[in-house]
Amino acid sequence: MEGRCPVETLAELGFSGTSCTPKIKFGFGTDVFLCVGGDEVCVFSTQERKLTAVLQFPGLVSDLVESHDKQLLYVACGSGVYCVSLQFLLSRVQCSPADASSSPAELKISSEFLVVPEEGVLSLLLVGSVLLTVSQRATSWMLTLYKSPQQSESSIYQMLSSFSLPAVVVHAGMRRRPVLICVHSSDATPPSSSSTSSSEAILTDGHIRLEPLLFKLLFGIDAALANSPVILCGLPDGGLCSLPLRPPGSRLRVLHSLEQPVVFVGAYVAKETGPGRAQCLVVVGEQGRMVLIKTDKGGPEGGGHKAGFTERCIPGPVMCGCADTNCFYYSTGSDLLGLDLSEGSSGREGQERDAETSSKTGAALQSPTNLNVCGVIALAEPTCNTAVQLLGLSVSGQLQRITLPVRREDARLSKVPSTQPGRSVRDILSAIGDVCERASALKTTIKSKNQILGHLNQVLNISFLLKASTNSDGHIPIPEKPIRCHAMTKWSRLLQEDSLNLTCVLDNSSLYVLEGGWTLSITVFPLSCSLSAGEESSSTNFSFPLHSLHPGETLEVSLPLAAAGDTSFPMTVSCSLIFSLSSLLGEEASNLPGSLGSCISLPLNTLTVDWLHALQVNSRAAATHRKATSQANNTTTETIQAFVNSRRIMCSGRGEEGGEGASKAEQEQYSASVRVSSQLLRDTLVLKGSDLDPEGLKLAPQNVCISLLEWLLSEGPGGVKTGRHRDKIALSNPVVHARGPNGHTVKLTAKEVNVGEESAGKEESLTTMEVHVESSSIAAVCGLHHAVLRRVQTLLHRAPEKAASTKSIQSLGLRQALQRAEHLLQQIQQSRVSGSFDVGVSAGQMTRSLLSVYRELRENPLLII
């Protein structure tokens, strides 16, 4: 084989991404049928060079075959086998609208064309009036024979027999179809002899004629005497099976196993054996394993002959293949190769020189001819006029006619005038075009890989940047992360229902762009949630895909945090960046090692939304309360009122059932306090009046209280702020009335308290600010007390290091706190012991005792200086 292959593109069909192996088959006249793995069969006219019809079937099409007279088309799909006649096809095409001449006629095939209601049929073969189907079951292969009626092609066919064979390995989702051919003895008359010359060794529609000796050695004397057609089936699990049709009691038998999916089963003819005698069967596997089955000497049967199985290897993989009398053409996906099977082997002379023949055959199979055509995924049977032509389907969806170079012997015997110079120019131009197409495809692939590598490099840089910030052992604080989140809370009202929303802002202060593939993941869950063995997680996750966030830009997203009445505060908001490798690598990401799979998760920072963030400040209630209490606004009155309230609470807790009405009439109040030194506030906060007068703190203590409440209600640790506007009416005095997220009213009071103790004849005092929390809800008091303490902790981190000026006061406070703690510990232990042994203590009494201990802990705070 010499020269290069001219390639003529017949049509741009645009097929891609097929789910099973495509198939091309010559049909009626100049029509070609194309099956590409969907639910459609396309009819292409090589004369008009366009699609003339598209047959739409109820399921995925797996195989198709024609009748011997070219009048019927059998199509296998998911629901069974359908039969379409040529007359029906022609009539529907001719009846298509005239204005639709440029587009193919679309024909929907209904259930009335169903002839074999068998699901999962993968392959078809027609032998005379017998239709064979191969289907896959859970652990076996099924080969079924049906009798086709003569009067109508649309009636249900009668099942004759069925054979099963265990599957060696059944792969899930395997879509390569089994290969079916029918082998006839060369001295027998095949069913299609009326339309095929008996001098041809290889017939159309998957029928071949084999020399009688090899036929008898392979399939037995009974099949040879009965002139029985024999079915050869190459399975996707590598098995090669045979089934004689005529002898009674025939069974499915395994001839050989390639241990890889069978792609091609065919034959070739040596010229010295004469016409009508194929001397060798050829079986080719997907990975390049080839088995040559021919007659060898040395067997006791058949006059000292036996059927020899010779295994060879050809350059693979083998995606598709076809053959003429003595040449095998196949595609590896990147190249189209031609293999001359007659080289290195001959008829009877070759049988006398087995060693020499074997070496020549092996060398020939290892060096196929490159035909310089790339991307072929399906081949039709070759046709031969003056030169061999192949019809192929490329991976880009092009239907191509490939003209093969003339062999030397054919060229020497040919009477056609020589056009070698013109042919050489066409061959060279075709080869240049093919190489350019391959180079363009490689260039596109390289460009895509470079883009992927650049994107992955940026992903790795961002990963190392965030990991270094996380693992820096405190050297880089979390707010200083180059990529971080901060948030703001705000109440909104929709359909007469209040809800708390969180606006989260992603700040990209790094030098990298957060491109597509990154996702901002926000997980919200209660800080104090503890899951039992059978409980589900109460966390909620929100995902926001990023498109392109450049350095210095921010992304603002909003999400619902809680509804009115929710008491699951404080809440933790965990922010992280997730990169999906599947968006960049596609299906290759699923093959990556590691437990994370195809995602990279990078934690950013964690925010906390507490009760102070969730308060709804009520300015009108504050103004009314301030007017009603303006006459009693002094320290002595407030102290007496607090003492009376405390005694009323304790008495109501110890009251009998008769006092329940009184306790319900006036709700029980709970309170907690936090004391902070004025010096700490002066060093850390910018207070009202401090910018006008350095001594403003001493002259206007009310400004200190108001500024302290403003700071508590507006800012919070960890990057979360409140979205409420500062209400001048609500914060014109150091008393704030608000409503908590659970619906209960709360009261926040800030006042100046002088703490003094007499020690060693000296009287020392310290000016402090006390934040007092009061509400009828113990959950609200606990939550607000925790929120105030968290904010005061941030003041301690920001305060300059100074020597304590009131050591004796703080020491005495510690001693008093320890004494109270010891007393309270005794009460707790006594309550637990009594409750464990049920010694005269009810559950209600133990609860009241523990609540009393809790009040003592909250109402007698330590001084924070």
C-alpha cells in the first residue's frame, strides 16, 4: 500500500459525546444509516449529500440491520426491536413539506412497528428468515432466535429458541455492542445467494464463507454435513462463542477468550486458495489482541489437521474496524491504520513452513500502514470500484469518504490511464489538511491544558495563603486574613412577620482573583448545640458561587438568620471558600485520590451573632419610661427599687400555690450585672465629651454611660455589627428598652458606681460603670449577659498594659467572691445529693434552689479593671 489517503468530507453532522459505539451501515440504494448512540437513526443520501430523514425511536438505539432484499430495516432499542419498511420511509420523505427541503424529515416510530418486545437488545443479525438478538442480563448473555413472518413486517415475531451464557465479567454501564456474524461453509448455499455472487468469499450483512476443512474442524462434523450456518458472537467480556443453527440439540459453545472486549470478527482470503474460500478467521480485541484461526497440521481429525488459534498483538487501542478480502482497517482514535493480513502467510506452502510463516506474520502485524487520517470513531464496510473506499465518522461529527491508495499489484494490472502526478498532488494536499486538522486539535488541547494549569496555580496560591494565615499560631490574627468575611445584622418585616437577616461581606484583600469554580459557603448553627446519638444537625448551609472577584473588591450576600421568637442565640457563622475541581477538570476530577474527592475547602473566619445583635431597640417605650421615672432618677431611689424587686422575686419563688395568681399578675424579673472600671473605658473607647474636654469623663459621667451603651449596641467582637441606625431618642439617657428575639422586653441600664473598701486605715475607691440587664425572660438575661462579657473581653485585649492602682480593692473583691462561691457550691452539692436520693426534695424545689444560685452568680459580679 503506497501513497496517502484523500479524505472527502460529505457532511458536517455535529455528533459528539455518544453513549455507545456508533455504527455506519449502507442502506437502500445510495442511502447510509447512522446510529450514534441516541434515540435517533439518521438517513444520509450520498448522492444528494444531505440528511434526508431522521427516525426517532422510543428508546436508545443500540444496533440496526437490513433484510437480504434491502426492503426492511430492523432497529434495536431499549424497548425492543422495530421493523421499518423502505416503502414507508420513502412515502413519508416524499410527503414532507416543500419548504422543508433543506431539513430532514422527522419520523417518529411508534409501537405499531414493534416486532420483538424484548428489552435490552444490544445486537442484531438476520439469517434468512431467522432474526437473532443478543441482550445482557444481570450475570449472563442471552442469544434469542425469532421467526419472521412472510406476510407482514409489523406483526410480533415468534420466538424459536433462546440460549444463555454466563458472563465472565459484567461491567456496569457497558455500552459496547456484541459482534455478530454468520459463517457458511464455502460449498453450501447461503440464504442471501440470490443477491450475492457465490464466488465472493465475504458476503454482505455480516455473512462470510469459510473453506470446508476449517469449517468442519471448528464447528464439528454435524454442522458441516447439515450445511448449517453457524453464528459467531464476540462479547464485550472477551468471549468468542459459536452456535450452529440447523443440527438438533445445538448449544452455545465458547471457542476462545480474548480477555478484552471483542471489536471485530471477520475473515481473509489468500489468493492461492481460489475464490470462495476464506482460509482464516480474524478476531480483534479492544486493546489490540488479535487471534488468527486457521487450519494447521498435527491433528488426528481431518487427515492430520486441526484448527489453530494464533494470538498476535497489533498497535492499539482498536476503536472500530472493517475488512475487505485480505486487509484489515482500524482506527486507534488518533490514527487510521491498514493491516495486510496476507503478508507473511500463504496457503499450503505456508502450512509447510509454520515457523517462517509465524515470524513473517508477527512482523507484518506489528508494522501496519498509517493512512494519515485521525479521529475516526466508526467505519462502514469498504467498497471497491477502481480503488478501495471507506466511509467513516469522525469524532467531530464529520461523515468522511476515505479513498485508499492503490496496491502495487492492483496498479500493475489496472487498465486505467495513469494519473499518478495528479493523484500525488491530491494525496499530499489531503495529508496536509489532515495534519493541519490534527495540529489544530492539539493546539486547542494544549491551550486548554495551559489555562487549567494557570487556574490550578492560582488555586494553590490562594490555598497556601489561607493555610499560612490559619496555621500561624496567632502571629496573623483572623481579622487580618487577606480574604475574610464580616457581617451586619438587621431586622426586616415581611407579611407582618419579623425576621433577622445577616448581610455577609466577603473582602478580597489578596493579590489573586477568585474566579469561577470558587464558592462562598456559610454555615449557621447555634453555639451551644450538642447533638445526641439520634438527633440531626441543626446547622444550615448557604452556598454562593463566585464569578470573578478581583483584588480589592467585595461580595455582599444576604441570608435569613432567625425568625421572631427564635431563642437559639448566640449563633456561630462559619465562612469558608470551596473550590470545585470538577468545574475545571470535568470527569477527571472523580479519579483524583484522597478523601476530599473533587473539592478543596478553605476555612476563612468564624463570626458570632449574639443577643445584642438581635435586639430591637424600642425608642417610644424608652421615651415613655423616661418621662414616668424622671422624678425618681437618682441613685438612692434606684438602689431601693432594685432591692424591693429582688425581695419580691425571692418571695414569689418560695410562695405557695395560692400566690400563683399574684406572680402571674406581675411577671417575675431576672437580672445580671457587669462592672467595668472607668479607666478601662477611657483607655479603649472614644466617649462623648472626651474630644472636647480631657476631663469630660469626670464632669459628665452620663456621657460615659450613653457611649458605653452605644458601643454595646452597635459593635461586636469578630466582625459582626448591627445594622440599626443610632436612635438619638433611645440613647439620650443611659436606659435602653428593647425587645429580644424571643419577643420578651429587656432593659439595659448603664450607671456610675463608686466601689470603695476600707483597708489598713485607708479608704480606697474606684469609679466604675455598671451595665445592668433586666428582663422577665431568663434566656434573654443569660444571652445578654454573655454578649456583654464577650464585648468587654475585647476591651481587655485593646487596653494598654498598666500596673493596677487598686490592688487592695480587687484583692478584697476576690476574697468576697471566693467566699460566695464556696457557699454557692455547698448549695449546689446539697441539691444534687438530695435530688439523687429523693430525700424530701421535689423537682420544683431543686429547680428553685439552682435558680437562686444562678441569680447570686449574676447579680454579684467581679470588677473588671
